[in-house]
Amino acid sequence: RGHARDAVWRRARRRHEGTMTRHDAAAAAILLQVAYFRNIARRRGIPDGDVDGVVNDAMFATWKAAQNGRIDVLDVEQVRRWGNTIIRRQAANYHEAAARRAEIEASRPYEPELDPEERLAAREALRIVLARLRPYERGILRAVLDGVTLADIAVITGKRPGTVATQLLSTRMRLLAILRRK
């Protein structure tokens, strides 16, 4: 392990000529992983136009983790694992937001224009339907409608993301059943 760390140090020193502190070498060691991070981001389905932003986020998070002592930045495998985790999360957020944008854009053309009386009646009907849901179901539904991600809801509620996704699905199914009864 010490030999691999020394090899990274030597490569970083060769890349940046002149005197280099260990701090500078750590930054250079992270920069050596840019191509690897780009490949990971592309494999995770990030479009070429957004790859650089995701890679920058991964490099910054890796740098912060190294400064906080969470990883040894001169250990190539640790840097790659950390960056891969960050990119995986960034890609999941990217795809979730893209799906949400597509749902919103797809729903807009079908929204009918209502006059004030119809709007009031629709709002009252929605209030009655939402009153039939359980409090936690209303909370999850409102959070999703406000644009909160499932991961964030999981953090807020202290539940696992899979549990939140299952609860959201059951809430949607229950809401659909209530609407069908009307």
C-alpha cells in the first residue's frame, strides 16, 4: 500500500513541475482521476453537456472528504470509490429530476382552463379527497408535489428511501381508489 501511495505522489510531482507540497500533491492526485470520473458519469447516463458539472461535484466532494480526514487522497482506490459514490448519487438525482420534469411537462397540456366557480368546486373536491388520506400519506404527497426528492423525504422522516417509495406508491394507489369511487 505504501508503494502505491508513493507512485501516486511521484506521478503527481511529475505532472506539476517545481516544488510541491503534500497539500498540492493531494490536489494533483484528485486531478489525475478526472478521466476515470468522466467515464463513470457517462456510464451512469449523464449527458455529455452535464458530465463536467458532475465531475466537478465529485472532485470537490472528494477534496472535502480528504480535508476532513475521511479518505486518504493518495490512495487511488479510496479516491475512486469516493468519487464513484458521489457520481452515483448525482446521477440518481439527475435522472429523478429529469423524470419529474418530463411528468410536469407532459401534464401541462392537459390542464383545462377553469372559471373561478369551477376552480372553487375543484379545490373543495380536492380538499375532501385529501381529507380521506392518512396524515403521513398527505405529507408524502404534498412533499412530492412541492418537488422534494424521495431521498430527501427519507432523510426528513428517518425512513429508508425504498420504504418512502413504497409508501408513495401505496398513497397513489389509495388516492386513485378514492377518486374512482367518486
